[in-house]
Amino acid sequence: MKFVDEVRIYVKAGDGGNGAVAFRREKFIERGGPNGGDGGNGGSVVFVANPQLTTLLDYRYQQHHRAKNGEHGMGSDCNGHGADDLVLQVPVGTLIRDEQTGELLVDLSDPGQRFVAAKGGRGGLGNMNFATSTRQTPRFAQDGTKGEEITLRLELKLLADVGLLGFPNAGKSTFISRVSRARPKVADYPFTTLVPNLGMVQYKDNLSFVMADIPGIIEGASEGVGLGHQFLRHVERCKVLVHLIDMGAEGEGRKPLDDFNILNAELKKYSAELATKPQVVAANKQDLTEGRERLGPFTEALRRRGIRVYPVSTATGEGMQALMDAVAEVLFTGRTDKLHVEAPAKKAATKAPAKAAAKKTPGKKAAKQAVRKGAAKKAAAKKASRKPVAKKAARKAPVKKAAAKKAVRKAPAKKAARKAPAKKSGGRR
């Protein structure tokens, strides 16, 4: 079945029937009076969300939809029959907009939800409704009103919980076919997927969720390159986005980190709100030698940004369980702890100033060493200053001792000189 997610249609509600102008005419009844009936109401155009539908294909080939008009009133007090509503079945997740103004009229996001797009006209009153005591034979009736008509634009946004994003031939179709019962086309050339695919994923403990696989996005999609942005609307309702990175991509200057940056840039160009949704990064094709060789630099580059990378292989199933656990945790609990990792760049940035400060302002050990060195220098200076003084003192010490000895030797002579006169005086006596 061909997938159609945007159509333009014209809808017209039914007109109301006109009231009748009639008088009672029976035998033996004179001047029976007015008995014109009322007209019936016109049918309305009603949209109903049907969960069994997945495309707007029916409205691509039939673009004009008109409800039936109400019947006119008749004599003998007979009212016209009202027309049935025209019910249009659309897939769940259909947006109805006014084509002229672009205003969003309704979002049919719930199964069985109804919306009256064009209201039918009201039937006119017959002449029996205008009879009064002073106007007993009214010869006029009321016409029915016209039904509403409008040109609408229907846009389909698939209801999915998890969206798969990636470059063409990144392995998205293989991914959804492994985790669900969806069987999209899988081939070894780009743009294998031309329409979105939905798959029901059965998780643990009887939990399940819907996953959407959309066609690949390449650089310049916002300008219409490739399939453009026309399918990104189908992941706007998703709560979690899985970025599937092709680690074995071949081409001129093709690098996993560049693919990741381009993909996020295209998301921001399409919708800033979509770019802020939780993202689970999966490095696919780990069964290839090139993929394993590129995993280290790619993981380290995203680690600096605080983003965790889940290495997987959709072909062999390697790493799929850990990836699905992370997706389910974000989807059912709202926690995003498993999507982030501590960035080493922040630690290095905080340690660098500390080292610089340590160089500029010495720590306790450095200060003690500096104090010890300064004390040692001062002690050496004191010793150097004391040595010459000691030598001088040593040189001067013998002189002082010799002078002392001379003083001792001279002292008896002085005593003798003092005692000599006493002896001489005694002799004379």
C-alpha cells in the first residue's frame, strides 16, 4: 500500500431543507389553515480517528467530499427528513489545518476521537409556524441555511514512542526488524526505506512500545536534498530518539562524528523542540573491522561532551539488549542517567587552575622547604660572618696573654720597689 501523509481536500456540509407553504384542503373542512412542514437539517462532515488506518491514501484520489442536503418540508404538517452526517475515517495522529490560514483546527491523537469540520445547514420553518391570531393564513415560509464549506490540509504524524534516525543505509530497517515483527525492505544501497515503518516492540514484564523507522537524513535535507525533512514529522511525537551511527560508512571524508554533528544540525533546522528530546547514540556495524577501529575515537569524542555511546551490531544482535534497556528506562521512567557519562574534559579544566595556582602560590611543603632553605642560607651567612671574627680574636689573644705575662713579671718589681725604701730606713736606724 502506498504511504501518503499529507493531502489537501475540500469538504462541504449539506444545506438545510426549505420550509413548506401549504394549507389544509379537505372535504367539509373550510379554511383548514396553514399546515406547511419544516425542512430537514443538512448533514455535517465529521472526521473520526481510526486506529486501523496508517495512511491518507484514500483522500489522495478523492479530494471533494459533500454531505447530503436536508429534505424540504411538505404539506399536512410533514417535516423534511434530516440528512445523515458524512463520516470520514482518518488515521490516529492526523492534524487538520485550514488551508487558507494554516491554523491548526484539531489534532486527532486519540482513537475514536471525533471532529466536526463542517456543520450542516439548519432546516427552514414551514408556514404553519407563522400563523397567529391576526395572521391566520401566512403565505410564506423560511428557507434552510447553507452548510459550511472549507478547504482543509490533512497531515499525518504517526504515533510512535521511539524514533530511529540516521544516515541512509545505517541499518535502521535491520534494527526495527530485529526488535519487532515489522518487515521493512532491507538492501545494501542508500534510501532503501522510502516511507516510515512502524513496529511494536515487546519488552520485559509485558511492557511494549511503538518504534518508528523513517527514511535516512543527509546533509542539506532542510534545503530539499534527498528526501528532505518531509518525514521528520513522524518522530515529533516520539519521547526518545535513537541515533544510529554507521561506523562502517564509506565515502570521501565520511566520519562517524561528522555524521552525528550533521544529523543534529538538521534536527535543529527542522525543530528546536525535536532537537532537545532524549537521544540514545548507537554505534552500529561493530561486526565489521572498520567499525571496531573507529569506535575508540568516536566514543572518546562524545565522552568529552558527556554522551554515552552504545556499540551494537544489528546484523548479529551484539549489544542490542543494553541499548533497549537504556531506551526503555528513558521511556517508562523518564530517567536519562544511562545516556550520559562524566566528561573528562571538565575534570582537566578544573585541575589546570589548581596546578597553576600551586605554581604561583606554594603549598605547605613548598613553604616549609623555602623556610628551611632560607634558614640554612642565614645560618651559612652567620657562620661566614663569625669565622673572620674568631680568627681575629685568635690572633689578638696571644698579644693579650703576652701583655698579661709582662704585667705579672713587672708586678714583683713594683712591689720590690715599694719595699726597698723600708729596708733602707731600717738600716739607717
